[in-house]
Amino acid sequence: MTPDLPRTLQEPTTQVGKADYLRIATEEAWCPPEMFDIYKRILDEGSIDDPGFMTMFGFYLNSGSTRARQIRDYITDLGAQRIAHMDERGIDKQVLFLTSPGVQVMPTAEAVAFAADANDQLAAGCARYPNRLAGLIAVAPQDPAAAAKEIDRGINKLGLHGVVINSHTFGEYLDDQKFWPILEAAEACDTPIYLHPQVPHKAMIEPFLDRGLDGAIYGFGVETGLHMLRIMVSGALDRFPRLQFVVGHLGEALPFWMYRLDYMHRAGVVSKRYAGMPPTERKLSDYLRQNIYVTTSGMAWGPAIKFCQEVLGEDRVMYAMDYPYQHGAEEVVATDNLDISQAAKKKLFQTNAERVFKLT
Ligand code: CA
């Protein structure tokens, strides 16, 4: 045991036993070593002006701390070590994807090519463990047309199970209509988009940085919740009504805001005060309940999980672990022990994920 590690990064002392449902973890991370090499180059060149990326990967790539070394080791493995860690923690299947920010910090041509290569590697890795691993498609929003094609290839040629977008791309969000070919392709392929966090972009990060709040403690959630909300108020989900998003960390706080979002959205639309807030066909709570799934990544906390099940519905909440950033066996046990019905627990751990990501 290393005393400076958070409790959730310690190795499990006991194995987690079998349950009468499968435990499917739906926000799990992977990174080919070549992506770290590209990140090192980007950092060395100073070629992007992104303080959040520099802070985060300055740490993960260079730190000798136990946490950074473990993450570099665990995240690059797509084989026996990953499966052993799943076994130790009682995880039957991982839904995994290229770690944040993926290709979204690379020059456009490199991002498009690297996403395709990563998707090939991930599909091959999943094919070696078809009952244990299922991958999502990385895309480069920098080239929306290429991203749309890659979604089609990922679903129809590679057998992957959804799309991951790591929030903003150089400060731009998916509600901008130039990105809508990506939304259109996902809807056409009937596959969800996992809107995964990354650090706030340059225009937003300043007040987070000096208190160390730019990462997973708060900056990720603020950035990604804002992104999802921008999509909801933009009308994108009226244009693509069948499109489904998945949002981690129990919806990045949006379910908790649901009442106020509806009230103030209506007030803003009626007053015509905001040029960027057009009327939408449905209430914001309708989009949350009809177009958004949330996962429990990093939030192994009964009251919050049960709240989301109550306000979104049991069918809209899925289990996630967030390996290897957070992978404590005691969090699995805590979620196993939630005081909810067995039927609700099976939806949470297994059947919602099987349906949303078409795993069976
Ligand atoms: Ca994550």
C-alpha cells in the first residue's frame, strides 16, 4: 500500500465475488503508447495553446508518482493485465475507449489518421476477448466529414459499439452546426455518443487552475455539463431526435439542475433575451429523459445514483468504473450493496448497457 495514493487506487485486498447479474463497466479508458509519444511531441513543441492539456499531461507523462506510473502502465494494456484487474474487481465486461482528450488535441490530418489506427487496434484487442471487451469509436471532430465516415466504418466494418467525443475540440462544441454531420452519422447508425470530459479550454480554465480544480475534481464536470447543455438548448436534439448521448459522472450534475433548467430555459425563451437560445420542441428535462443516459463513473455514491434513477428513470442509469483512473474494488461492493431492487440493480449493472451499446 502506498500512503500517498487515494484509497480508490490501492490494489484490492479481496476479490469481488460473482453476482446474479453481469457487471458491465461502461467508461473505461485505453491508450496506445504511440498516443503518449504524440502528446510528448505536442508538449515539447508547445504547438497548442491549451493550459489544461499541458497541466494534465505534463503530470501524467512525466511524473514519477505511483499514481502516474500505474496509470501509464495499466492504460496501455489491452490484454492479460487488464483482464486480470477486471477479474479481481468483479468486472465481467468493459466498454472502453481511447482516453481523453484522444485525438482532439492533434493537427487535423494526424487526428483523422490516428483515430482510424486506434479504432483498428481497439477492434483487434476486443476481438481477442469478445466476451470481456467492447470498444467505442474515436473520431476527429476537427474534420466532421471524416468523423462521420469513421463512425460508419466503426459500426459497420469494425463492429464497435458507439462513439466517444472528449468534450470540446480546441474550444469548440458540438452544438455548432459545422459538427452536425457527426450527430447525423451517429443517429443514422443508431449508435450513442459518449460525451466524455476533458479539461476546460483556454477561455474557461483560468479560475480553476490556481486552486487545482481544472481536472476531475470539478473542471471536467463543469466543462462537459456545459457542453451537453449547449447541445440541448441549441435544437440539435430536435434535428436529431433519435440520437442518444451518454454522459458520465451521473450526468455531470445536469440531473440535479433539472427543475431550474426547465424554469429558466422557459423564462429565457419567452423573454427572447438571449439570441443564442432558440425555442426548442421539448423541455430540457425531456431531452434529459429521452436522449441522455448517465453512468456512475467516479460516483460510487448511493444517494446520487438513486436520485438519478428517480428523476431520469431506472432505464437511463448505467454502471461505470473509470479504469484505470479510479478502480477501487470497494466501490464495486458499495454499488452492489445499494438498497435498490434486484431488478433495478440488474438494469444498472447489465441490461441497460447491453441495450444501449448493443452488446448482445
Ligand atoms: Ca473517464
